[in-house]
Amino acid sequence: MELGVDLVEIARVKSLARRNPKFLPRVFSSSEIAYCRAKKNPWPHFAVRFAAKEAVYKALGVARVPLTAISVHRGKDGRPSIRIKGKSVRGLKLSLSHGRDHAVAVAVLAR
């Protein structure tokens, strides 16, 4: 079993996006951007997805995949899942959470 965890400051993601207009499209898929922008306060949602991508990198041990190839999706039951290049990753479980200041993601890969 492999584990990946990442903690992100929400304000940092917001600051990066405001200073660099190319940040969001370089990091997030178009569906992730649309999902986050549909929220009243999109920044915790962007931050938790960024944390998820980093946690998945750590769990997989692979850094050759571009960030936009890793995307967070919600199932019909509301549970988050990861797709890499549009395909589900077998045995990968994801947990996301965010508060006022931080977002955290845990990825567990059962091999």
C-alpha cells in the first residue's frame, strides 16, 4: 500500500492564481476550473484539488504526469475520485477536506 498526503494554504493558491493568470489552466482541467468557479468561494475547492494532485503524485511515485492529466471527479454518491488522462486508477482511494485556511488530501493506493 502506498500513501500520499498534502496540505495546502488556500490563500496561497488564491494569490498564485491572481498574480499569474496562466496558473489555473496549467494546473487544473477545464472541468475542474468550471466546477470550482461555480462555487460561491472557489478558492478552497481549487486548493483541495491541488492538494489531491500532489497526494496522488506521492502515492503513485510518478512525477512524469502533468498536473492537468490528474483530475478530481465526484461520483454520484459525492465521493471524490481521481482520473489520470481520463481513466480511473484501480485501487486508488482519495479523501479531501478543507477549512477556512487549509485544504488537505490523502491518497491511498492498494497495489
